[in-house]
Amino acid sequence: MQSKQFVLQKFIYSKVPLTKFEYDNSINIGYGIDNNFVRPMGVSMTSIINNNPHEKIIFHVFIDFIDEENKNKLKLFALNNNATVIIYLINPAIFEDFSYTNHFAKATYNRLLMPKILNGLVSKIIYIDADIQCFGSLKEFSNIHFDNKIAAVVNDITIVRQRQSAFLNLKGSSYFNAGFMFINVPNWNNEDISSKTMDIAFKNRDRFNWQDQDALNLVLDEKCIYLDKKYDYLLDLKYKNISIPADTVFVHYVGRYKPWDEWCLNPLKEKFFSIEKSSLWNGSPLSKATSYKTMKRMGYSHILYRKYTQGIYWYLQYSYNKIKTKVSRLLNI
């Protein structure tokens, strides 16, 4: 499949003409999202601009559908911040038969297409998940030399790394979190990483726990540079006694307790909102607890922070709605 079949339409928002010179002299940032994740991506983009005010930045957004409101906000963001935003409307049929869940959305596969689509335009791109916030300068990425390596990555947490490297029978003990990848685009394309990863992800769609992340670790085994965790600091706001080191460049809000979720009560979520308040996404509503699973998270968080009355209330809501859902499914069988 050629790159022209990947992209159905492209929208470019920029104050300057995009020449090869502009691509080469800018920091290129890539996101693979769906329409529901434009809000956290917008905050992520704002945090990058705020921490890198003197850098030229091009944001590449790979998405299979975007509504007019989100499109207009991204256009305004580009104009207000003297940045470039390029939206690539991905053909949704490409990943139609791939495995995905509520937590691991189909849009995550869009990152596999980025280097192929950008071939000949961009030599290096920093891919980050939309739930990543920037806390520092990106200048030091220019000091990373790939040689024959394909990407610079960061190891996942120990328990995931040990389990997945054994499960996948990787040659080394490393296993990276694919929410951050600094990619050498020519090296990636020379080894046809996109096609290889897509093929392995599809063939193992019922076997892999972490979908394309498992596939990427297999295909890129021993082909990566491993960076310090400050470039992809994994922060799970489910837990109470956590902190952000002072030298952190990217914080990755992993897990099911995102700052914009109603059930996230961790005070560190204010790091996200401090940026959102200065962005075009200020005033966006929190994600509400509408399923029995999210009601359970509401109960957990309130008990954790000693809000016992609310905690008991939400656990009762969780129990009632879980039973109601299970019974409804049984009656519809």
C-alpha cells in the first residue's frame, strides 16, 4: 500500500509556506488520535509551545475523523502560536480489522503510518501520545545521534518490561513504552518498519496484550537507543504518593485515571489544568462516570482521599449498575 492511499485529505494551517527548509529547521511532533482526544492533544501542544517559545514547531496530527469545531480550534491554535498544524485524514479502512478496546483505541495504530507518510519531507519526528504533557525544552533532542538505529525510546515500568520481554521472547531485557518514540524517518522506511509492524500486529491481534506496542517491540528489537525516563515519565494518577522529578521533559499520564476524568482526584492533575487554562480548551468539561466501571473508579478515588460518604455512594452506584448491566445482557442473549 502506497502512502497516497493512507491519507484521504490533508489540512495545513500555517503562516509560512511549507518548504523542505521549514521541515528541516523545525521540531516535528506527531500525534495519532481520534476525535475524542483532540482536547488533551491541544493541551499537550500548548505545553510544548509554552516550554519552547523560541523554537519552530510543526505538529502533525494523524486522525481518521475530525469535526469542524476541533478543526477550527487547531487552525486558531496554529495562527495564535505562530506554529504549523497539519491534519492528515487517515483512511479508516486501513485498520478496520485490527484489534482495539476502549482503553487502546484504533487510533493508536495511526502512529505506524507516520514515517511512511512523511517520507522525503521529515528526517526526524517526535511521536507522543496525546496524554503526554511537556515540562521542558526539546532542544536536547538535536544532540541524539541515531547512526544505524531506528528510534530513541524509553523503557516501560519494570513489571511490564519483564513480563512483556519474556512473553515476546525479545533478545534483550528491554521493552519500551510506545507512547513516546523519537524516530529516524529514513532508517525506519529503509527497513519497512510500518509494513512489518502492521503485519505482525494484525496476525497477533487476538494474542497481544498491548497491541501495536508489542508489535513495535518485536520489530524494533535491538534497533533502538534507550533514553532516560525523563523523556517519557510514566505517571499513573490512580496512586497517591507520586511526584514529578524536576528534570522531566515529558510526563505521560498512563492508566485509566486521566487528569480530565471526574474520578481522578490526585492533586497532580492541576499540572494539566494549569496549562489547559491558558489554552483554547479552557473550560472543557470533565469526563463523567457513566459506566459501572468508571463508577467503581469514583468510589476508589473518594475512599483513597478519605471522602468516605462519596466513596460509599459511588460503590453502591457501581454495584447497582453492574448488576443491572449484567442482567440486561443475559436477557438479550
